[in-house]
Amino acid sequence: WACVTVPCKSVTFSMATAGLSSTDTYICVVLGASGDLAKKKIYPTLWQLYRHDLAPKKTFFVGYARSDLTVSALRSKAQPYLKYSEDEKTQLDKFFEACSYVKGSYTERKGFEGLNAAMEEIEKKHTSGGEQAHRLFYLALPPSIFQPVTENIRATCFGKKGWNRVIVEKPFGKDSDSSAELSKHLSKVFVEDEIYRIDHYLGKEMVQNLLVLRFANNIFGPIWNRNYIAAVVISFKEPFGTQGRGGYFDEFGIIRDVMQNHLLQILCLTGMEKPSTKSAEDLRDEKVKVLKSIDPLTMDNVLLGQYVGDPEGEGDAKLGYLDDPTVPKGSVTPTFAAAVTFLKNERWDGVPFIMRAGKALNERKTEIRIQFRDVPGDIFEGQAKRNELVIRVQPNESIYVKMMMKQPGMSFAPIESELDLTYHSRYKDTRLPDAYERLLLDVFYGSQSHFVRTDELAEAWRIFTPLLHTIDREKPAPLKYKYGSRGPPEFDQLCDKFGYKYSGTYVWSKPDHKL
């Protein structure tokens, strides 16, 4: 299990402890190097690893795409998304000196033979004697061309002097059948240890912190069950709409885009039992057990919504989803969804796990909200609100406990307050790496703890496929909600129905720890 601490002013990294060699050669191939994902996320991530000396010393980056590009052109595309200071320009130059580019087809073998020749040239120049040469392939490509690309990689580009690893981006299919077909193909071409299905939420600081929070603190173990917890709400909220990307979004919808992957992964980590060890397989075994305990979703426990413009709003807020010119006329694709699931096991029997995801809402926020049961034998005449443990994934990473305390002063009335751990206040000199940085570094390590296994993916689609097929077939009309609101008012009714109490009385204050 690879954990790296990256202070803001200095970086501590040891090749020995990381299991990486300072003498071996490492080649990272970005397939789809001319695309948006490459310029906005992958090259910026590779730069950060290079910038902070996290990548092995002899690491080289090879871009591959159909476009007629040069390294200079790649740099021009990616540089607006790179973070660097004036005194780091020389280092940035060196980073791009370690980059190269190969033009080639995604379907014809000849292009991949050229890619392999370029890698062999790098290895020949920088590898001698008993040193190994390792190859990492990042598929920043649409699933429609995975089959020819992966077959050509395996047949032509796999190295023989070290490990070979392949990173696959979501979507991992659209339902159980398409996902199984993709997994079946990948299993024919690669072994499971070579496949890294990336879900960037598994690289986020607070998601990774869940295991330490749960299993390294004795205070939470005895109360992490149905006897004390009333409900768990996992939320993903964005304050903006599709903004011209409606054509892409309309094909998948909010459930496939966010809930079936990101939120379900968080649910697994919240609900799983303690693994025997920190190893990737033990961890993923426990996640699969959680998924197997969940019945397939039906419309009975699901709420769908679609945002409309707010006449009193400003700018994009005046526009609804159907006002996006890239969205098909009359589309009923949901931009908001809430689903209630239950884990049928001894620990969680009867506790609702409520997943909520939506666009054009009132704030940007991803969080896990664990609400505890009412205090038995209440002597405060209903003034005591339920305790909550809140894990804020983004933005402003934090963990806080909502609790009751005596109102300061002469009054004896209970008021809501919190025990607050806000990361940017507590860990001021610590840089929190981007999720992609952690995950790419994990691939170098060979750690699959934060990547999705084949059986895990199959179970996730088993839960959601019947619901998605019902929505695709019956096209239920989504509830309307205003741009900038909390979502459909019916969501609070759904929560109330399943035992989650929303009071709306708590107000969080940004901490000021200046003493």
C-alpha cells in the first residue's frame, strides 16, 4: 500500500522504500496524447511527479496519437494547465526534453511497431548490463478503440526486460453486458496484475484517509454499526451545469458518470469490514463483499431530477439543461439522482446508504455524512440534534463531528457545534497531491489497492444495470429543480422516509486557528 508524504517546501522520497530502482529505465506511454484528457490531466500529473522528484530518475514520457504533432506542439497544448514558478522554467524544459512523440494509427500494427522502435531506442540509450526497462501504457482513449489498441500493445509493444502495466480510464462499459465484454477482452490480452482501472476518487486524500480513520482509531470501531448509526449519506454536488458538454453527458447521465463508480467506491470503503492486511487483494476482497450484499436497485428507492433555469439567476444560472444546444431536444436524461441502498449483513442491516449526485446545485461539495441515532432518554425536550461525522472529500478537505454543547454564557440551552479538523488549517505546510498523482505513482509501485478489480466492477454493474435499463427503456420524466438550488425538494422527503433527519439549523464556521 503506497503512501507518500509530500511537504510543500521539501519532498521526501526514497527509491528503496518505494520499491523502485534508481538505475532502471521507466517509459510512460500516453496513448491519446493529442486529446483533452492528456493535456488537461495526464501531462500536468506527469509534470508534478517529475517536478517533485517522485518519478524514478530515468523516466521518459512518450506520446502517441494520430495527429501530426511535435513535442513543441504538445507542450503548447499542455503548458496552460501546468503549475510552475518562474524559477522552475529550466526544470520544465528538462521535463519536456524527457518527452517524445510518435504519430500512428490506433488500428494498424505499423504505427505500434514505430512506437516500440522509439521505446527500444530510449532503452538502448539509457539501459546497460543487468538493468531493467519497464513500460507503462496510459489509455487516454474512448472504449470504442480499446480492442485494437490493446491487441497491438500486447503483440508489439510489451517489453521483455521488466514489467508492463496498462492504465484504463472509465467508462468501463455502460451496463453489465458491455462491461463484461470489455473485461473479457482485457483478460484475454493482459493478466489482472497488469490492468489498472483508474477511478480518480480512489486517489483523493480523504477517500484514502477512510481506512486509517476507521481502523486506526479505537473510538470509532464500537459505534460503526446499525446500533448507533441511523443513516449514511454520500453526496456529490456541482454548482454548474453541462456548459456545452451536454452531448457527451446526455449519452451517460449522472448515474453512469458519478454514482455507479465514484460514490459506490466511497460506499464500499465506508461499509467494508477491516481487511486482514493492507494488501491490494485483501482490501479489494472486502469491497467485493460489500457489493455482494447489495440488491440491484429499482425505481422504488430512486429519485431523478433535471435542472431548469432560474429566472432570477445570473449568466448560466438562467439556462436549464434543455437550453444547452448540445443536448437533444426533449431529453429526459437526469442531471440529479438519489438512490437508497442497504447492506444485507450483520453490521449494517436496516441502515440506509443514500447516494446523491447532481449538477447545477447550490455548492461544490463531495462528502460522507454519517448520522447517528437520537439520544435515548432525551432530557432536553427535543433540542438535541443528531450527532454527525462528516468527511469532506472536496473542496476544503476536513473531518468534523457535529455535536451538542451548552450555549456559552449564562444560558443552559444546548446548541450545535463541532469538533473540527480542517486540513488547510491543521496541516498548513503540507501539500496534498492531486488524485492522479497518487494513482500514477501507485502504478509505478505496482500497488493495485486503489484500482478497480474485474469482479468488483462486475458487482457494481450488477447493482445498477436493472435500474439503468429501466430508465433507458421507460424514460421516466425527471423532477425539475432550479439551477443553484439544493436539488428537487422531494429529496428531503426521500431522506425522511428512510430515517435521515435534515434539520438545516447547523452553520459551519471557517476555523481561525491564529493564537
